[in-house]
Amino acid sequence: MGISPQEFAQLQQRLSGRSRKRPEAEPAAPAALVQYRRVLGVDPSLRGTGYGVIELGSPGLVGLAHGTIRCPPGWERSRCLGHIAATLREVIRVHRPDVCAVEGLFHARNLRTALIMGEARGAALAAVAEAGLGVFELAPRKVKLAIVGFGGAQKLAVAKMVQRMLALADLPAADAADALAIALAFAQERNRTGLGQPDRV
């Protein structure tokens, strides 16, 4: 059976292709980190849940809002939990954050205290999750280390550094300052692409 010169050349190409090892596909580049513009920080507590919203702008970090969700000692826990969730829903509606950073769980010596703190945290997370925001948690010591440079820093030191970083006119209340510190620490961690990232809840 005859074969044309063109067919012979094609056959040679197929045979030579078998002997050559195919180049391995290059590994895909890691996906870029999602860039968030507004971060809601939450420091849950039954009687005084702190919240803070910051914006990552081109000039720098800007504090948009902060405060403390206070519940009087005479309120039942269920009423406090509803108040925490309702207030955070309103904060989210007004300021429209892109993501939420919350203080991570800690080891409480008193079991009852741990349960009550867990309830407050759950109420806060439920309100945030309803809005469809991603939630990340940071350990308390990690937040203090990121903001003050010392994992055992006192609340006043954290508040003063937060005031300085955001150029706030007044020193924020302790719980609100903690919430702002959580948001600031999250923003810092997200920019450190080579280091461990905050845990998603």
C-alpha cells in the first residue's frame, strides 16, 4: 500500500511524540486573597458586647463606628441575647461591612461563665450569619500582640493604641476598643499573605 510524503511526515511526528515526555502542567497559582473594604469587629459579652466598624481606604484605616451593646443586670439572659442580635443587625444594615472578625474562644475557669459567654457569642454570630457575612476568629492574645506588640497587654493599652491607629478624638470604651482592635488585627493578618490566616467560623 502506498503512502504519500505528507502522510509519512505526519507518521514521523506521531512516533517522535511518543518518545518525548510531555511537559508537566504548571501548578496553578494560589488564588488571591479576598480583599475586604469594611470590617466589623465583635467582642461578645452578655452585658457589654463591643462592636466596631473600620474601613480600609487608600489613605489608611478609618474608624466608621463603634460602641457597646449594654444590657442591664436586671434583664433576663434571653432578653440580652435578643438585644445583642437586633443591635448588630442594625449596625450591619447601616454600615454594610464586608466581613466580620470576632474574638476567639477562651478557656474560662467557671463553667457557668463560659456558657453565658458562649450564648452571647452565638447571638452575635447568628445576626452576622443572617447578613451573609464571612466570619473569622482571632485569639485574644493574637489581637493584643498585633495591636500593642504584647500578648498580655491591658485593656487601657489596647484602647490607647486603637485610638492612635484610627486617629479617634476620644478614647473608646473598653469593649468597643477591643472590638476595633479585633477588626484592625484581622486587617493586618489578611495583608500578611505568607503567614497563617485567621480561622473561618
